[in-house]
Amino acid sequence: MNYYIKDATLVNEGKTFVASVFVSDGKIAKIVQADESFDCGSATVIEAKGKYLFPGVIDEHVHFREPGLTHKGDIYSESRAAVAGGVTTFMDMPNTVPQTVTLASLQKKFDLAAEKSLANYSFYLGATNDNIDEIVKADPKKVCGIKVFMGSSTGGMLVDDNSVLGRIFRESPCMVAAHCEDEETIRCNMIRYKDLVSKREAEADAGMHPFIRTSEACLKSSSKAVWLADKMGGRLHVMHISTKAELSLFRNDIPLSEKKITAETCPHYLLLDSHDYEEKGFRIKCNPAIKASFNRKALLEAVRNHRIDTIGTDHAPHTKEEKFVDDYFTCPSGMPSIQHSLPMMLNLCKEGELPLTELVQLMCHNPAILYQIDRRGFLREGYHADLVLLDLDANQQVTDEASLYKCGWTPYNGMTANAQVTHTFVNGNLMYENGVFHEENRGEALSFNR
């Protein structure tokens, strides 16, 4: 089916302007300027005056929990929530059951997504201390990256053999995406706080999280990753930067296309800080930890000045039974957020913290540039029609009840998002329209120009 999105305000490649977009055969066939006449024939017309049209968000960092952990979430449920939030593409992490550490297990995830995903997709191959033979055979035109856990997190995939890390950075045919927290630092902090709790000198609440998974743990591990990548000539993307201290590791004086070492942060590090543990508790326990407010301010400046290159959600659902507990040491880290990432980030635009064009750069353009995704991430003629139409004047109360995650809760419960997704197109198919899903089609596997 063809569509004509009429008189929208497009936000694309540093510009904001009124135009119409003709979608045909899954592609952006024509961008019609405001003073240009165009016959859209029998296309379905969507009146978009006063609404904003973005490229679909590319979320490079999700944990959709399939296979093996589908009581928390699965590819269908979480991709459905993604599309409702304007996310048209995701890249999924390997800490599933079984872990995605072989090419055979990786292919099984691609097969599942082809059957179930409403959004476009790719998957990371996970690194271990003994699977370098699998890593070197990964197809860079199909596989988004190699995920290395340089600090243990949910899933137990720690890579701590320095010789193996060196080989990964030297020999990987794909970009290395790293979770960076120093294991020894965290282990020592954990022992100390368990002792304090046992002596009743501390409470086992969420507020202790940034004192266990500290800024020092992040900096030590990130510094090591950057040093290794530089020494071995590897391509490194450090995920979910949460501290001011790490920012000096990354450059902002060259274009993204020329960088070999890059950085991502997440919406929760830009929207929340350690003061929020008192109200939100374990809802916002995640790795790395949300930290003191001066880090949030520094991260906001870093996304504005291009020292941080992308924003991914680290969407990581757990059930209410797992998450809503009273003990720090038994509560898992991670939270669902993909449905709300774009609307909540738009709050920062409304507050003057971030221009709309910069938000689109960070969440749409830059992931496409960084991963060299074929014809996605921009509003350009001939590109795949992955599009999101937004009403920036429609406030919505974020609630657990209205969230579409399989786990049924959100860390942003009770907060207000100052924007609402009205339409989402995936490969030219209208997948979501004012609360209604059209699920006749499925997303596609990404191709990479490497």
C-alpha cells in the first residue's frame, strides 16, 4: 500500500521543515516540499499538519529475553512495545538461555525474529573466554556486533582473560560493543556492603547500588577497553556510559564516520539520578548504576557536544515478582523502557536541554552511521520507509497499566511524557496507528555496508 503523509514537520539531518512524504513499495519515494505540487494517486493520505515526522528510532541496545527467558519478555511482545514508541529497528544482546555465543544459536534468533518481530532487527554475537573461533567467522554484513561483557551483569558472560580480549579487539570482523565495569572493584564493594548490612549499619535498599557499582569501576574498565582497542586497532563502542569521569576517553573533534572508539548513553542516565532511588527504588536498579546528579548534567552536555555518539535504551525487562522485592542482593538489575524512550527524551527537548535535531541525530542518524546500516536512519528518497509521526503537544501520563511490555511495568510510572507517537511505519507498512496495531507484516533483518 502507498501512503502520502501530508504537511508534516520533518526533522532530518539538522533541519526542521514542512514537507510531505510519499511512501511507495516500502521506500520513501518522494519528499515533496511545501511549495511543490504532487499527485499521490490512490495513496492513503495521512493529514499530518502540526505533527512531526522523524526517521524511525534505531535502538542499538536491547535485551528481548528470547530464547529461554520469555517469562520476562519475548521478541513479539517487546518489538510490539518498541513500535508503539516509534522504534522501528532494534539490536538484541546475547545474554539469553542458551547464550548467543555460537553462529548456530545466532541464526536461531534471526529465524525467530523473521517469524515474530514487528520491527527490523539484528543480533549481537556474544564473546566468551573460549569462542574466538566463532567470533572471527561472524558475517559483518549481517551481524551488528560482538558483545563483550568486561564486567559481569545479568547472564554471567564475563570475559576476563586479557589474551582473549586482545584477540577479540584485533580479529573481530564486526564492531565490539562493550559493557565496562571492573569486576574486582564491584566484588570488593559488594563484600563490604554485605558486611555493613549484616551489622545493621546499612539498609539493603536500591540506594546502595551506585556505591557498589561505582564510577571508579566504570572508569577502570572503560579505560582498559579503550586502551586495548587503540593498541589492537579494533573498532570499539562503549555501551551505557553513566559517569562524568569516563567522558574524557572519547573524542568530539572529528566526524562520527572517522571515529574508531565511540560511546553510547541511555535515557535513564539523562532523565534520572541517585535522588530518584528514594521514590522509584528497585525499578531503576540497572547496570551500570544511575549515579549522582553531576553525572547526569555532564552526560547531557556530552550528548550536546558530540562526545557521546548514540542513545540506546538497554531495555531489559524482569517480572514484577523478580523486581518488586525488599532485598538489594536478590533484586536483578535491568528495566523495560523501549516504549517510552522517545517520548521521555522529548521532555528534554521541551525543557530546552536538547534540540530536536540533536535528538534525531543521536537516536536515528548516528546509529545508522555507526553501524553502517543500509538505507535506514534518515528521511531520504530511496531509503526504507521507517518513520514515526509524533504529536508534540499531546501530554501522556506514563503508567504501568498502559505499558505494553510483557512484564507489565515501567520505571517511568507516574511521570509525564510531553509527546505521543501517533503513527509508526516499518518498511513502508503502517504498523501502529493511534493505539491500534496492524500486524499483517513483519520487520526485516538489517543489512550492513561493511
